[in-house]
Amino acid sequence: MINFLIKLGKDSGYETQTEKLGRFDVLWKEGNNNVVVIEHENNDFKDPKNLNEIDKLISFEAPLRILICYTDSKDFNSNVEKLKDYVSNKLKGI
């Protein structure tokens, strides 16, 4: 997935950078400006320890921040609601 995201960024005309200090997986830049930061996780966000990935993404300066994650199809709607609520509450504090 990371190679795909790097290629997509380059094909879209951005400079790309991979994880730096554990803060992101892929960054797309225009000159010195961060444009898109992407975090790709295989972890299940039902475990609260994995929510720090969302916190890292929220704290990074870029106009567009993308989280790619997967969840169990059995609890899909419930898991999506939990993620949505977590992110919404975090963004209210910014």
C-alpha cells in the first residue's frame, strides 16, 4: 500500500516522503508545503492502544489528512461510529 501511495503522489505531481520519526506513513509536498499526510494502518481500532495513530494524524500540519484502516465486517457500522465519534471529539478540542 505504501508503494502505491508514493507512486500516486508522484504521479499527481507531488514530492513524496515516507515516515519520519514515526509521525506518518506517506507525505505529499509541494515545495516546502505539506499538502497531504497519509496514515495506513492494519490494526483494528477496537483496541484503544491503536487510537494514537489517529492522534498523530490529527497533530500533523497538512490541509488534507487521510487515515486508511480496516475493520471487522461483523461490527463494521459500530466500529465506524466509534472512529467517527473519537475523531469528532478530538477535532472539537483543536
